[in-house]
Amino acid sequence: MGVRVILKFGSTQWVLAMSKQLKASVSEEIDALKDRIIKISDAIHDEPELGYQEYKASELLASVLQEFDFSVVRGVAGLPTSFKATIGNGSEGPKVALLAEYDALPELGHACGHNIIAAAAVGAAIGLAKKMRGLDGTLMVFGTPAEEGYTENAGGKVLMADEIGKADITLMIHPSSFYQVNSTSLAREAFRVVFTGKAAHAGVSPEEGVNALEGVLLTFQGINALRQHIPRDVRVHGIITDGGVSPNVVPEYAAAHLYVRAPDLRILGEIVERVKNCARGAASATGAEVEFRKTSQTYANIKTNKVLSDIFEANLVELGVDVTGGEGVSGGSTDFGNISQAIPSACAWVSIGEDVVLHSRESTKATASHAAHEALIIASKALAHTAIDIFTKPDLMENVRRAFNQTPE
């Protein structure tokens, strides 16, 4: 009776009522699937796989989506552990993509909570599955491998960008110590600095050698001297990966793995060149040869979309979440940034504990905790509810596109 009354007042009220009813129904479906969704997250957590090696996680997620009548294509963009899952009624409505990550960190496992990201995307998708035949639009889930930058040629989303770009919008979540939407990130370049020198006996004839390790050490000294002359929101950090094999041999080979992060790609390019100049100067000083080897796709900064982020945030608030983070800049980097530069996108941070510090041993435990499970279900619902808004309110998509076109890169 309520719906019939609303229809008399006009289509806007009817759309709002339908959207609200759909959200309630999908929330009930996700609650009914709660144990299954948590089990997916914990299964990925308990068997961590490194980038481009996520065979078990990828197959688990793809098989669950197939079970719920999604059409699944594996090996998108030639990446064996990627997939694309699609469901819809063939209409011309909006195409909404949910992005799943599932690679782990070396030694630490799922200290970044990608198990939660993956399970939330799939949780939202299977919660929506039964409704999609009656909605004007298409729901996609992309399994995107190797987000963590340590992996050689990391950046699955960059390599999958042409396929993901067929969507009208993308949504994802990321675990954190707070709830927040509309946060940007830093652009990032990852590369190895490799010095080649000449071996010699370090005690008998060191003058005959060329010390590659000294080249690496001088590079870090140069970077440290550079820090006071670069913007505050730039980050340069790295590790020495090779430093010689024996104290009594002048190292003929040494290498470092460096990350450079900056607010946007233009600044990033400038800082990367200055960092490389530190290494070139070190090579000149030591007599060693230096070369640079890019180890990852270049990650762009996240381009925020206020309209889409506001919708996402409103759905979190309706679910009882206190979104306290506000707008800000994350010091991290992600290949999600590249997607956000191409099509309207939004990522929500979801809290798995106030004291959680990502990429720590403590966060590995936290990503399978009771708090993480609660955040996972909230995230699944928020993703699904935001997709419902896009599917049921045609004017929103136009507003989202307008915001995208008006927002600088």
C-alpha cells in the first residue's frame, strides 16, 4: 500500500522506496550468507599467496561467483590469476565493477588485508546476484592480482585497464584503522638501482677493485641529503637487496630496491629523475657502472570522485558507521589509482581495529579477527547498496560523470 501511495506523488519517491526496499532485501541476503563470506576471507588469509601466484584465492573467488550464476572469464589480460565475472539482464543500464585484490606480502602474509578486499567484493556480488535480473544494469567483479609493489611487474589493474575500463564505475574497499571515503593516494615508481664494479681481494689488493656496494651506500647518502629539498608529501624509501658475498672480496655487484612516491605523476617523474641522479653521482664517485630496472607498473594517484564517494559514505552511515576520517591523502600507493584516472571510482576504508597498523605482524592477525569479520559484512553491504543506488537512480550516473570530468588528475 505504501508503494502505491508513493507512486501517486511521483517517480522520485517511488525510486527512493524501491531502492530502500532493495537494500534491505540485499542486506538480508548478505546476512544469510555471512558465514560463507567470512569463510572466504579466512580461507584466503590462511593460505597467503604472493603476487601472480594467487591460484587458490583466484579459483576460490571465481568458483563462488559461478555458483551464483555469474559468467566468469579467467586469465584476463593474459594474467593467469585474474578473472572477470559478469551478471545482468542484458540491458543498457550502468556497468558497475567491484574490484577484488588477494595477493599477500612476503613473510607477513595478509598484513594488508587483501583477503577482506576480495571477500567484500564477492560478498556484495553474491548478495546482489538474485536481484540483477530485475535491475537495469550489469554487475562485474574483477579479480586483480599483484597489487603489492614488491612483485616483479606488479600492478594487475594497470595491465587489466582496458577490460576494467569497459565499466562505467568501479568500487572497492580497503581495511584500515578507521572508516573513510574520498581519500586519495600517492603516485609511485618502483625500480632497482644496480651497480656493477670489479672484484678484488679486499685485504691484499683492494686498489684493484671497484666497490659496487659503495655505490649503493653513496646513493642512499645522496637520497638522504636530497630529502630536505623535496616536498613534504614526497616519500623515498628502499632496501639493499645485494651487497656482496664475502667481506674479503670487493663487491662487484650490489643493488637496491627503491620506491618513490609523490602527489601526482608529474611530481613523481621529477623526483624519480633526481633520485636517479644520486645514483649516477655515486657511480661517478666510485667508478662503478649503474643501471636502473623498473620493477612494477607505475601507480597513479587516486583521482577522487566526490559524488560517488558521497553516495558510498551515505550508505556506510546508513549501516551505522561513524565515518570519522574525512577527506585526506594516504601515504600509500595503489594500482587502483590508475583505474580512478580512467573512469569514475571510489574506495572506502573500513575499520578492522583502531590500533591496526597495516603491513605489520599485528595486522596479519587483525585481518582475520572478529572486528575484521564485522567490517567485512558492513563493507559487503555498503558496496552492494552503492551499486543499487547507481542501478536505480539514472540521474546519479550523469552526476558522477560530471564530477569525474571536473576533477583534476
